[in-house]
Amino acid sequence: MTDFTLVRHGQSDWNNKNLFTGWENPDLTSKGIDEAHATGLLLKKQSKIYSYLFTSLLDRAINTANIILEELDLNGINVVRDEALNERDYGELTGLNKDDAREKWGEDQVHIWRRSFDIPPPGGESLKDTADRVIPYYENKILPLLFEDNNILVSAHGNSLRALVMHIEGLSPEEILQREIATGQPISYEFSNGKFNL
């Protein structure tokens, strides 16, 4: 069995402050660091060994991955970083407190931007836009390595991982919008005979 594990970064400073983060680059909080250590220890307990690590270009995902690798005592792993795995770009919402955004645009409008599949916030990306960059990257760069029996760890973000989960599990846009991707909680899939065992 080939293992494919997805991890959303630990809590970031802006998660903690209830801000739209997107492509901004806040680091992990102490809680986020603890979450990353706990994830690494959990994967170690499960005897996970990876050949490849993929991350976004954002520090919160990179630092989460580095802590996990430290706990797993993995030094010789192939590391690939790409902005295709970055969080969804929130455009004009980036840096705003979510409550302030609701005051400015109204609760219904902000809810539509956050929870619709294909309606982006001003100047930003919808989940569909995010999936349109994440899934081709996965199919071109990651999937071929799974076919070669490489165990792979991905450290990324709520929405970039949501796009991957939707694709792997064959979920509809409505179904994936109901799926929460918790910080520091690994999602592992087994891959064999050219497909995932769901």
C-alpha cells in the first residue's frame, strides 16, 4: 500500500485573530506549533515514512511540515514547494477580521463568498478557482509519484486541501463545502493498483 497523507498547517496567528489569510504569510501560533508536533508524533506512532513532501510557498505550511519531519526523524526526504498548493486567495477580504467583513458587505454576501463553490470575493479566488490550479498540479506532479509507490506527505491549507479531498473522494461541490479540514489533523489515503481505497 502506498500512503498519501494531507495535513492542514497548524493554527496561524491570523487564524487565531479570525482574519481572512489567503496568500498572506503569518506564522504559526504556539498552539499551531503544538498541533504540528502532535501530528508528527501521531504519524510516527503509525510508522509513517515518506519519500516526498509537498508544501505551498507559505511559511505556516512549510513550518508545520518541518516540525512533522523533525518528529518523524526524516532527513533525506525530497521536498517540493509550489504556489499551486497555496491557500485560496481572498482578494479584498485578505487581512480583514471576518466580523468586520460582515459589517462592511453584509452577512449573507460574506457567507456566499466563503461557502459557495464558484463565486469569488472581489479580486480573489473561489473554491473552484483554487481547485482549477490544485488539481492539475496534483495530476501532473504528485499522482505519477504515487504510481511509482512513493509515500507522500502534503502540508498545505484548508481550501487547497479541500480541493484535493473533493477530487480524490469524488465529492460534489455541495458535499465538499460541508467538509471541514481541521488544523493539524492528518487525512491519510491508501493508494494501490492505480486507485485510492476509499
